Amino acid sequence: MNATATEPTTPPREQDEIRVAHRSHPAWWLVVAFVALCVAGIVKMLFTNPNLQWDVVGEYFFTQRILKGLLVTLELTVLAMVSGILLGVLTAVMRLSPIKILSSTAWAYTWFFRGTPLLVQIIFWYNLAALFPKIEIGIPLLGPTLWSGDSNAVITPFVAALLGLALNEGAYMSEIVRGGIVSVDQGQHEAAVALGMRSRRVMRRIVLPQAMRVIVPPTGNQVIGMLKSTALVSVTSTSELLYTSQQIYNQTFQTIPLLIVASIWYLIVTSVLSVIQYYIERHYARGGRRELPLTPWQRVRRSVGSLQGRLQAVGEGSKR
């Protein structure tokens, strides 16, 4: 009796996959036509409205004052986010601590800074000298003052803006980090402790790396939100991007073009941050999916390769 060898089954290629084609409803064509007309109207307005003054936008787009303001905005974003992430991790660990005083303190911090508006917090830190004319550092009620200084000299507009942004961001990041830690199966922690690992090492080597899949996406959104929130520090006369634009149009009375300049720079930076966020999410998603989705560049390469293959097949067919 002849034995028949069974050939291994191979997964179907993408071009052989069956795709379900949905019948288009006539109403969808009306929606598409309406959206197309709206987009065409916006594009026409952008190119034909003389009040936008695109020549003025081009004139101020790369000026030294605008670029310095952009640099201050980026500096505030980076420093506030780094401080906020560190505060968020610390506060999240304290919230999950079995020690009641630590968890209560962390809860009170999160409750206060999430419950009050960011603008109010920035203004409060800017006017801290009205409450504490001098800042003193020492052991409360026990020891002498180790250091003291004038509040106006210590809490500069930049420091006030950084304190407001960082402390507010730390409260939001604590909830993001806590959610990521809670999402990790408790059995992971118990197994590591059973192997003799200390709690701090378990958190650093096992829990946090797995929680990053949950933490990274909202953290990326927070970074983009922080970039835009830096515009609020203009109330403290900090020379960031918006405040610099305001200074220029208060002198030239060209309000709309300078606001367009600031908006375009915000869009450019947020677009770059979105791309970085995409690749960071892709990096941490490697262990959670069997196959990662294609990057935009990989999709372009695949489309070009598919098109070249079709053209080659058409050429070979015409030769026959």
C-alpha cells in the first residue's frame, strides 16, 4: 500500500484572502459629496482670503523671536513631562501601598491637583510670594532653618510655570500608571515573590515592563496635551511660543498671521510627537500580538511592490 504524504498547509497569502465587499448605500454618496464641498470651500478660503496674510506668516515663521519661544515651549514640555512621569510613578506606587498613610497622601495629592484647573494652579504658583514672602527649608517644628530665600527670586515665571505643569501632570500620570499596574495579573507578582524576589525588584523588572503596553498610549496623549497646555503659561509672562506671538502682534497689530504662525508650529511638533508615539506603542506591542501591523512606510513599500508586480505581469502577458 502506497503511503500518501500529506503536504503541510500554508497560510493563504494576502492577495488570496477573501474580502467582503459591502454595497454602498446611496446616502453615503450624499455624505461624501457634502464633505468634499466643505473641504473645497475651506481650501478656497485659505487661498483666497486676503485677511490671512500668508506673506506675513512666511515673514515671521522662522524669525529668531518665534524660534526662541518654540524652544521655551519644548523645554517646558520636556521638563514638565519628565517630572510628571516620575511623580506619577511614585504616587501610583504609594496609592497601591498597604501602608495607609502613604496611600492616603497619594490619594489626597491626586484629588487636589486633578480637581483644580491647571490655569488656577499656574497663577497660584506665580503669586506664591503673596502667601509666603520668604521660603524656608528645614525640619518642621524640630530644627533650625537650613536655607531661606526670597520667594520672588526663587519662584520665577519659568519656575512657576514648570511647577504648575509638572504637579498637575503628576496627578494625571499617577492614575495612568496605576491603571497599567493593576492591569498586570496578580499571579505575576505572587510568582516572583515566591521565587525570592523583593517587591521593588518585582515592580521594576516584571510588573512595570508588562504595564507599559497600557501606560504608553495615554502617556503619548498626555505629552501632546502638555505641549498645548504650555500656552497657558503666557499668563505668567513666560516667553513661550504663544506669548512671543502675542508680543509681536501687540506691536504690529497683525493678530491673525501671528496666531497662524503659532498654530502651524504646534501642528508640526504634535505631528512629530504622534509619529514617535506610534513607534513606541509598536515597540511595546511586540509581546501582545502574533503579528505587528505594518508601518506606513512598510505599507507604501508593499503597495509599490504590488504595483510593480502587476505591471510586470501585464508586460509579460502582452509579449505572449
